[in-house]
Amino acid sequence: MREMFSLSEIALAVEGRVINNTNLDSDKIFVSGVSKDTRTIEEGNLYVAIVGENFDGHKFCGMAVEKGAAVLLVSDESQIPAGCAAVVVEDTIKAMGLLAKHYRFKLNAKVICVTGSVGKTTTREMIACALKSQKKVCSTKANLNNEIGLPTTILEAPEDTEILVLEMGMRLRGEISYLTNIACPDIAVITNAGYCHIERLGSREEIRLAKAEIMEGLVEGGTLIVSSDDDFLYDYVKANIPAGRNLCAVSAKGETAAFSASNISLDKGVAFDVNGLSVKLNLNGGHYITTVMMALACASMTGVDAQAAITALEGYKKMKGRGQIIKCEDYTIINDAYNAGPESMMASYFNLSVLGGAEAKVQKIAVLGGMLELGDYAPMLHEMIGKDCGKYHFDHVLVTGDNKADFVKGLTESDPDASYKVCANNDEIKSELKSIVNKGDIILFKASNAFGFEKMALDMVQESTVINE
């Protein structure tokens, strides 16, 4: 069993009080890992009794001990079983964050943190993909990017981890600040500052401030990576980056930057040159150029060979539900239904437009739902993405959601001859698809996750024979 922390070390790190009802000295009681779930806890772990709105982990302290927990981290001292060792704190979630920060500096690893309105998960995955070519990398899994998920990821990192890649999500101001002061990144990445969460924050300026909080935790000599093509974000961080920290710019427009793309081709996949090297991705979408350059910047800063990183990225495959292209015998499905915001909507249109080339018999069908959490900006933004959709002149557009009228207004203004159908619900969409889809067609499913479009996409996949994903 590895000795991850001693009881006294835990108490010092989380500013807690030791309760030691065992026969061992506190410096001789060790934990081998950290768990907040008795269903997966292992012998020798520290059990963290998390308290949430609808649950209280203290109810499972006894079970944790029965399964072999060596130490408990609690805020309710009365729930500590007899004969146990525990650390008592006011807030176990905050204590977990403090322990993760302690472990972050105990590890001999570089820490890379990624945030942004859209694209942060793909950017996180592509950075990890590039660095895994030569380094031992541990990265955020699924959507574990909040005040519980980020500390969990840090605390689960093996001792031989060389690079930690952490995603940071947020809903309100102050949340990225909290996370970055736990992770204390050597490298921070902001993908963009768009419209996501504008309902809560009220303006893009507030969103930009929230994303820029990641700079607060940058270690001395650390580096922030952003796209200089995004003047709204770049000009702000350039003027406000803390003293002793560095700014690294990437540009997909050929502008002067540390990493600048040239000779761009989007005809079949994504091909471009960057700093004298050629990149060819088996992906569709110009937005991947910026993401790749951010990954290459991270490679440069962590001692990973650029060509090794490029080779790894050229084999990268999209995550399920995030622009995943599934070629079936009867049609091609673009499953981009994990979530939706204005920026990702417009990227999806582009992906649909470049697939299938100029084959006259292939219909391009966009199945679109709404974008949630936009508040008073929802009508304007749905009209905006409708206008953008109209530029591509898709063969069919099926649209649903509360703001479908706003979308159609923008669509028809941009393309008066647009072929569209307003659908009341998903059942009507399914019925309409059955009447218009022909063999070989390409169908995009895009909406906020609550619309359930991913199930529709996967149902269509199951109704055919998959050729490749």
C-alpha cells in the first residue's frame, strides 16, 4: 500500500482537528488514496463525507470504515464511529480542495488548466493526446470540472504523473478563481469567452472576467495561452495578466504569434502548416486549427517533441456527442448533441457543409434544437445562428424549441428560399426525417443536451449498419 498522506499531514493540509481513537500515533496512520463514495472505496482510503443539497455523506461513515477506510474527513464529529481516526473541518468540500492543492505540489508534475465558453473539453483532450506521446499524463475524465471534480482528479493522479491536464467549468463569477487557486497551473488555456452562461452573468464582459480568473492561480513564471484572433479576449488578458506571468498567442489567421497557421486547407479534413511543420487531421472544422496550436504550445512548454505531438494529434478521434461523425450504410450522422451555444452551433454548420463534397445526390439535413441558459439574449442569439445557418443553403432544416420562430426569422432573412420545417417536438422530427432522408444523406443533430437529440442520433445509427466512426 502506498503511503499517500499521514493523518497528521492531512490535518495540517486541510487546517483540521485530529480525532484519533486508535492505538497508533497520528504520524504512523497513513491513507493510500481518497474516496467520497463508499461504493468504490478501497481499503486504506481516506473517506471524505461530502454534504450536498440532497445528500449527506456522513450517513455512510460506518460503511466506509467497514470497507476499510483508514481515516475519515468529516464536518460532523458525532458521526465518527468508535475506534476510528478522523479529521474534523467546517466544510469537507473546501477541505478536499485544500488537500488536492497540497498533493498538487507534492507531485513532481506540470499542471495545465483549461477553461472557456466552448471547446474546453475537446481542447483538454487534444492537449492530453499530444502530451501522452512522450509523457505520463493524467487528465480530467468526463465532466469532472467543478469544485468536487477537479480536486478528485488531482487526488486520483498516480505518483509518477508527469503532467496533469485539468478542465475548469463554471456557472458564476468566482468559481474559476476557486479552482485555479487549488490547481495553481503552470500553464493556463482560455479557449474563448462567448455567450454560454450569459443568462446568469448578464454580459460577455462579465463572462470574460469570469474566464480570466484562471490567471489568478498561475504560478510565478507560468504561461497563459489564448488565441490572438479573438481580440475581445486577447486584448483584455494582455492588459491584465499578473506580473511575472507570460502570455503565449496562437493565430489561425496567419497573424504574428508564437504559433501561427498557414497554408490552410479544409477540403478533406483539416490540413495546415505551423512553425515549419505540417499537420493533417482526420477531422472537419477550421476551429480545430486553434485547438491543435494550443496543444502544440503545451507540448513545447513541457518538453514534448513537436512532431511526436503532431503524429498523436493526427490520430485523434472526436468524443461521442461532440461532432462525432458516424458513417452508416444508409446515411452519415453527425452527433453533436452533447450541448449547444452560438459558437458551437456555427461550427456544426461548417462541419455539415464540408462533408460529402459536392455530390449532387447527397442531401445535407440540419436537425436543430435550442440553446439554453441565454436569458434575455435568447431571441437575438437564435436569430443570429439562424442567419448563419442560411449561408450554407442546406437541403433541409428541421428546427424545434422555444426560440424556433427567432431562428426561422434569421434563417429566412439570410436565405429566403430555405427549405425548413418547424417541429413541435422530437416525435415530429422523427416523422419528418423518415419522409425526407435518402440513402447517402448527411444528417446533423445539434441542440442543448436537454433536447434529447443524442438519443435520436444514436437511434438512427442503430437502424442502419455502421461502416466506421
